[in-house]
Amino acid sequence: MDDLAERIQQLVGDAERRGYDTLAYFFNMALIEARIQLQQEEHDRAAKWS
């Protein structure tokens, strides 16, 4: 998932540089969701091992 968040971050930057503000906005929403899922997976792993 970390790779996914990194790739989405790159897409955000690319969209912003090219002036695609609406696309950058949606990529930012996807980035937020990817980070939330990553945090949840980490939380679930920690709970599993405790």
C-alpha cells in the first residue's frame, strides 16, 4: 500500500504541474483514502500481534 500512496503522490504533483487542478484534487482524495487504509492495516496488524 505504501507504494500505492507514493505513486498517487507523484500523480498529484504531475497534475498540479500541468495545471489539472480538478484531477489533482481527486488524486489528493485518493491519496487520503490510501493513507487511511494503510493506517488501518497497520492498526489491524498491531492488534493481531498483541
